[in-house]
Amino acid sequence: MKNLKNWLTVVLLITSVTVFSQTALSGKVVDETNQPLPGATVVIKGSKIGASTDFDGNFNFDSSIKSGTLIVSFIGYQSKSVSFNGSGSLGTIKLAPSAESLDEIVITQTSFAVDRKTPVAVSTIKASLIENKLGTQEFPEILKSTPGVYATKSGGGFGDGRLNLRGFNSENVAVLINGVPVNDMENGRVYWSNWAGLSDVTGAMQVQRGLGASKVAVPSIGGTINILSKTTDIEAGGSAGTTFGNDNYFKVGATVSTGLLESGLAATISAARTTGDGYVDGTEFKGTNYFVNLSWQVNQDHKIALTSFGAPQRHGQRQNRSLISTIQNAESGKKFNPDWGMRGGNVVHIEDNFYHKSQTSLNWYWDINETSNLSTAIYASWGNGGGGGTAGTNRDLFQVRIGGDDQPVDIDNIVDINRANGEQGLGSEAYLRASRNDHSWYGMLSTYDTDLGDDFKLTAGLDLRTYTGKHFSEVTDLLGGSYALDNGNVNNPNAALKVGDKRDYYNDGEVGWQGVFAQLEYDIEKVSAFVALSGSNTSYRRIDYFNYLDSDDLQTTDKYNFLGFQVKGGANYRINDQHNVFANLGYFEKAANFDAVFLNFDNEHINEDAENQKIYSFEIGYGFRGEKFAANVNLYNTYWNDRTLTQNVQNQDGTNSTANILGVNAVHSGIEIDFTYRPIDALSFSGMLSLGNWEWANDVLDVEIYDEDQNLVDVVDLYIDGLKVSDAAQTTAALGMDWKIMDKTHFTVDYNYFANLYAQYDPNDRGTEGQPQAWKAPDYSTFDMSLRYGFKLGTLDTTLTGRMMNVFDTEYIADALDGSGSTSSTALVWYGFGRTFSVSAKINF
């Protein structure tokens, strides 16, 4: 026993000496614009002791080495040596871009791809670039110079922009914010107006085209857009700024950070207010955005962060496209909007959008040991709002305009008619309503990483979500009337509705999601490879409060489950410091969306056998990193088989029958090239070329449609073989220049070219042989430019930025809907914006 005590004493002494002789090192790694560099490597020279920076660019670790040199490195930046002598903070370490930099950001913890390592096609946009170029553009438009991307303003309302990636719309492009999926749980879409203020708090945005490197069970066909918000700064301070632009655009906002306190607590708060008249007639807007991040560095192994942000807004919309001849003859030209009116001299938004979608997440980061860590996010999102429109028994009154067909709707005329009806005890003939889509969404995303030896890494996790969407229409303005008659609710027929009452429809959609994923990575000196598996179960249930009596069992459906899975893999080979090649391939099955299961907006026509969509994809790529020149070339092929299409047919007895139209296939293939060239430190050029060939792959003939008794009621054909996939430019190109005129002064020019844009059409409408291609809009190009000037205002860093978009006021068609005969005279279109400008000022303190 005595010997045992002696041994314990020795062990304790050794342990004490070791512990008390540890050197604690900490600091923060940033780029030349003081943005944090997450994932930077910090290692003591001549050893393997070190750490990677976290999301804020911070690092801290203990070492038995009391003095020496730290080597700080980050892909695309020049390594830096920093001396240390004893414990303490090394402060902020700033890295300069290397000549071959593509300004890629490495954030593996949030599924960001690593340049020359992750075998996917990727483009990364940093906060400094977003701040410089975005101005009054829509948030998706910052990606318009990215290969494979087609981004437009759609109807032109505030936040109404849209984005297609490799020919796929937002339903088939995963969008993640801080690693959390935000695509609508029912239809997969992304409504960018919900995130109108996101550009203010974005630290970096990455587009992973094709399979992507996201470590969640999200089956995206076109690719993944991963947005990383700014986090709490290690130093106290903040900024304030304002922007004004064309059509009375005005924005003011500020950000304040406490810095990292001795307690390990830190906070950052950001808010802004935006107003304007809108470039398009009748699209006035006002919006607010807020961002709060609270973090607590509990100890070396644990960090907790709470993030909440949202952007409540309201704006007028242009929902309906017009004939080219109508726009050309309209007094306001390409600004013409048929969806607004005047009442008593004031603007009335007949079509509008109002919404507030918040997202709040609690994140826990746990460094379990030197080889393992766990990241868990519990999040909630609440959405309230909808879009306006018309209702009533005489909606043609909204076609009566003040002084001409291209003028605003005469709302005073409708008010006079409704008031006269009220004197006779009648309701409003025409009035305004809103289609609401409120929701509550809760989820958990947990990811476990562990090193399996020196060369292998395993990532596994859970992706759990539950979502309830509440859909209803409500009366918003009776336009002079005293009530509106509605017979949409079987539980309250012949209702006399007031403002705020539900009308026409009211139902809930419940969606559940349970996903698991695992990825094994292999990395040695020249080779990086991965294989990933994921599986998911999607459950749907529908509750209809208007079409069924409260006593009817049909009011609530059963829950229907649909399984999906994904398998993908790839490898990257670094030939030397300049050349690398990669390849990836994958297959996944994606469950049908909510509306493909519950057809005809009721609980009786249920498509229990909705077919999974099947996607095959493969890609090869080459990268070059030289001293002054860097480039990437990617070739891809994506097969989209059994795309969800259904068709309804009326039976002889008046009932409806539905068929899954199987075998509808499309192929998306193409080549993408992008480069940067920096002949001197003060001048850089960038460019890209994207050539896509996106087509429907086959005719689908003799599709049999059966009724509920399995009697054949119809046979339909789809003649779509060789027809181009529509609604996105299949050829895009860009050239950009950034010239550092003097210290803190930059002049940038961007040229973008778009071609082979086919008007949108429904393949279900191509039921006869010899169908023409959809109408192809004219090719177009635009020039944008900006000038950024930095200077000292007293002791404060100040920046002035001027931007001009579409410098030459090019007239072009950005969106089109195919018409009869697929000609320019029948197409319905939206023109893009003409010349616009903005000027902003920002002061850092």
C-alpha cells in the first residue's frame, strides 16, 4: 500500500508539472478586409501541435513548448510566421492573398468545400465582394457571374429575385444558412424576399454545383448554395452605413459588437431599414432586417452560440407578364405593371407580398478530444404573411383603367360600385384578398466528426425536421363594400365576410423529415476522396377545414411516407502544386413534393404511389493554380428520370382521375470554365464561360389513365423529346476587372452575357406530335461598374462606394412565358431593369 501511495505521488507530481508548464496560445486570423478566416491552420513550427480556427477565425490551444514560431496558413493566402514567448493572446493575425488565390474560403464544419481538395465544382463569394457589388440588386444576383447560374429580378418587386442552377429551379437547389436547410418543406422552393436583409450579415456564400459537399441529407439536383452568416467579433466595435439609389431607394443600418469579454461572452447586433418606390411601377416597398448573435466560450472544449435573424417586409409586386407589344406601347415602357391601381390619389398594390420569416438556432460545438468533435444545432423558424390578389364575383372590374389600357387600375370606380351595392344590401362585387402561407418549423441537425487514423475521417449525423404550413385566403380590403359573400366553407356556407375573415380555402400541410447521413473521407499527400450515404423519410398529412365538415373523417388524411436515399463519391488528385483533377458521381431518389401527393387541393384524390424522382450525375474537373493565373474546367452530366408529372382527366360521371406519368426524363449536360488573372498586385481579371445543353430526353406515349375503379378512361401522349428545358439561359459568360487605383480605392467593371433562354412552358401541354421549340428570347449582355474609396474620417475607417448597373441601359427580356405557336408575338414577358445606381457610405468604429 505504501509503495502504491508513493507511485501515486510521483504521478501526481509529474502531472502537475506538465499541466502547469503548458503554454496557452490564442488569437484570431483574418483576411485583408478584416473578415475572419474559418478553417485556417495554426501550427508550431517543427511540431504537429496546433489548431484550426473556428467560425469566427479564433484559435486557442495548449502546448508544452514555451517559445517558438507559429506558422499560420490558409489556402489561397500567403503563410505567415508569428513568434511567441510564453502564454497569451497573439491578437489579430492578418493574411494577404497569394498570387494564385481564387479567394476560396475553407469552412468544412458547415459543408463548405475546400479548394484543390473537395472533388466538386465550387465558387465562393466573400462578404467584401457582396458589399462592393450588390448595391440595390437582388441577393441572388450577386451570383450572376458564377458558372451555371441564371439569376433575375423576376417581376421586379423588392426581394422577388429568383435563381436557377444548371437549369434547375429553386425546388431542386438546396439552400443552407449556417448549414441549416431553408427550402420550403412542402414544395422545395426558396422565397428570397424572406431573406431580403441577408446580404448585410453574410460572411461568405458558396455555390457547390452538382452533387456538392453538403453533409446533410438534402437531395439537391442542381447544386447547393451555402450561406454563412457573420458571427460575433473578437474585438469590440461596429459600423454604421447608409445607401441611397434610384427611385428613392434608401437604407440605413448599423452593427455593434461587444467583443470577446473576459467571461468568454460576446454579442453582435445588426439592424437596418430599407424603403423605396421600386423601379417598376407600383412596387413601393419597406423592410427591416435584424441579426443577433450571442456566443459563450464556455471553456476550451465547449462553445455555445445563439443566432436569430429575419427580415419583415412588404412590397408591391408585378405578378403578371405582358405581351412585348403591350410593354413597348406602354407609357412607362419596361417599367409597366398591370397589377396596381389608384384610389383617392394614392397607390393601391393589387398584387403585393408581405412576410416575416425568422430563423433562430442554438448551436453547441464540442471538441470531444483531439480527434473528435460534435456540432449540434437546434433551430426554429416561424413564418407569417402571404401575397395579395383579387377576388369577387366581378373581377373584370380590375381591368378598368384610368385613361388607357397601360394605366393604373381605377380603384375609385370599384369603390363607387361597391358602395352603391351596399346601399342596396349587397356585398362587394370586387375586392382584395391575400393568400396566406404561415408556418412553424422546428429541427435539429447534429454532426459528429472523428479522425480514423492519420488518413481517414468519418462524418455522421442526424437531420430531423417537423413542419406545419397553414394555408388560407383572407379578405384584406372590401374596397368600399360592407361585406363579401363566400361559399367556400362547408361548415359556414353563404358567409358574409369582413376584413380579416378566411375565405375560399383553409387547410394545413404537415410535413415530417427524418434523415441520416454518413461520409468517409480519405486524404493523403496528393489524393483526397470521399464516399457518402444518406437516407430520409418524408411524411405528409393534410387537414382541410373548408372542404369537409368538422364531423367528416375525411377532414384529416392519413400520414403518407416516402423514402429517399443518396449515394455519392468522388476523388481529387493533386498532380503537383499547380495542377489537380477530380471526378465525382452519384445516384439518389427524391420523394415527390406535397402537391404531387394531394392532388386537386382536396383529401380524396391522393396519389399514394407518387413515384420517386431518380437522378444520376457525374462530373470531371481540372484545376490550375499558377503564380498569376488560376483556372477551373468542369464537365457534367445529370440525368433526371421519372420527373414528377401528373395529369388529371374528367370522367364521364364528372369525377376526376389522375395518372402518374412515368418515364419523363431530362438530361442536363455542359461545360463550365472560370479563371482569375493577376498580372500585377493592383490589377486582377476574372471570367467564366458556361455552355449548357439541357433537354427533355424522350417522348412519353400511351400513358394510361384509370379511374378509382381501375377502369381505363383515357390514353395521353407527351411529345417532348429534344425540347429544350426552359426558364434559364443555357449559355452564360462573364468578364470582370478589379483595379486598385491607390490604397483603399478600387474600380471594378463586370460584363455579363446571356443566351439560349427559352420561354417557360409545361411539358404536359405538349400533347400533339411535331411540337416546336419554345420561343427563344433574344441574347443580351449588361455592363456593371463600381468605385470604392476608403479613407480616414478622423480616426475612423470610412468607405464610400458608388455603383451603376446596366451602364448602357440595355433593353432585354429576362423572363418569358411561352404562348400560342411559340412566337415573340404571343410570348408573355418581363423586361429586365434599365440603368440603375446606388451610393453608399460606411463608417467602422
